[in-house]
Amino acid sequence: MPGIYTGIGSRVLPSSVLEIMRSLGRTLAKRGYKLRTGDAPGADRAFAEGAASFAGKEKPIEELVELFAPFGNTRFLPPTLTRARRFPPKEGPVFDELMQLLQDFHPLQPKGKGLHYSSKFRYHFRNPLQLFGEGMDKPSDFVLAAVNPKYFKTKNIRDLGGTGQNLRIAAARDIPRIILNPEYPSAKRFALLDRLRESNPDIDWEKFFKYLEG
């Protein structure tokens, strides 16, 4: 049964990786999967554009994409994606949970009630919505991510900005994480096969991973 996935990554990526993301966005939308992502250029935009290319009268963009933006964001989006944009709450249980995750998983372990207004932290504040949805109560089935190759060899996932933060949260909540970079060891991808087959049997995962190998 098709479900929900998170598509994230760096703002600067090789065109070949961005094209993989567009292709996956398109293919998964066709299969009935909903995309959760951000509104940044690069990876977020590539996934969203791919999913949006399948949008039409039978399947409006709101049913295919949840695109989470930070507070007060005015970043330009193509008209096809604007209706999919969502914003985090300014108070309440979801706000409190987002604030706690920011404090727990941001590399600087920031403190303070006004963090969500800080340009330094507001993107990280809203990132978990990409994993759990507007109500923070529906985990994605899996995460697809790619990072800028200049960061790829880092031994500390804390160096990977917002993508790294979401990957750490996903790991803590046991959500399968699939790294799309061609440099990523294929053995680590295939190690996820049993879990992915069980939770998402409608996808041919062996074929999927071979596709990533090029």
C-alpha cells in the first residue's frame, strides 16, 4: 500500500543526482506516494518538481506533496508548488515537540524560547515536520537523501546541516534512510532490503538500488 516518504538533501548537488531525485519524485507520485520535503533549492526542489509533474485534475498537488517552509519564509516557488507549502505552528503541542527536537538534535544544542524566530535555527526547527507531518504523528515510511559531495566523506553526520539533523532524528526513530549519492557503499543500501520489503512491498527495492548504481 503506497504511503509517505521524505525527500531531502543539500542545496548544491551534481545535476546527475538532482535528475535522479526528479525521476524518483515522478515515479513515486505515480505509484501513489506522498512526498514530504522543504522549500529550498537543490534537493527539495528537485523532488517536488518531479512529484508535481504528475499532478493534474485527478491528483492535485496537495495530495502529492507536503512542502514545509520556515516561519515568515518568502522564498519564491513555482506556481505549481505554492499550494503545497505548509508552515509550522507558533504554539501548542506540535510547536513544543519541534522545539524539543531542535534542542536535542541541532549540533549546537541551542536553548531559549525564541529559537524558532532566529534565522540561524528556524530551518532546523521545522525540519522534523518533513519526517512526521503537520501533526508530528505520522512517520514517513522511508527517507531519501543526498548530500553535497564535498561533505560526503565527513565522519560526523553533524556536519551535514539540516539534512544531517533529519537523518539523525530518523535514525533515532528507526525510519529507514536511503542515501542517493553514487559514492555511498551499495552494501549499506542493500542492508535495508528486508525492512523496506516488509514496510513497502509495492516497490522493487533490488531494482531501485541497482538504478542508483547507474
